[in-house]
Amino acid sequence: MSRGFDGATPRERAIEVAGFLAEAGVRRVRLTGGGPAREHDARVTDLPGEIERRLNDAARVMIEQVNGPIRIEIDRDQARLTRAAAGDPPG
């Protein structure tokens, strides 16, 4: 599955990604890029802010659902869902 996020800025796309993850019921995510890989509670953490901070230090950030199928790649120009299970949320 491939799904894009349409925000005009990296911040807007990061907010869209966080909303998508919340709608999909994702509780924990692992962020890589722009620093060491780190797990976060997706519902408590300022996920858009953390993604944006990492984008300041890396060309691309990967957001992966911990113990789940969702993976999203985001960079300064675009964000896209690159992997999800057959029964993934519509997008």
C-alpha cells in the first residue's frame, strides 16, 4: 500500500502522520533518522515535534509501529506510508 500525506510543510505532514497513527490505533512507534533509534508512546509524546526535530538533523525519518505493520517515511518534501498489512486503515 502507498499513501501520501498532503501537508504543505514538514510540520503539517508530521501532524498528518501523527493523526493517521492515532486513527489507526497505534500506541508505540520507533523513530529512526536524525539521532539514535528511539521508541515513543504515540499518544503522549509530541510526535509531530519529535519528527520535526529529527528532520532538522536528517534527510529522512522513518516512523515504524512497534510490533505492527505500519511504516511511514517522511522527509522535507514528502511523507508516505510505505508498508502496512492487508487490512490496513483506508487512506
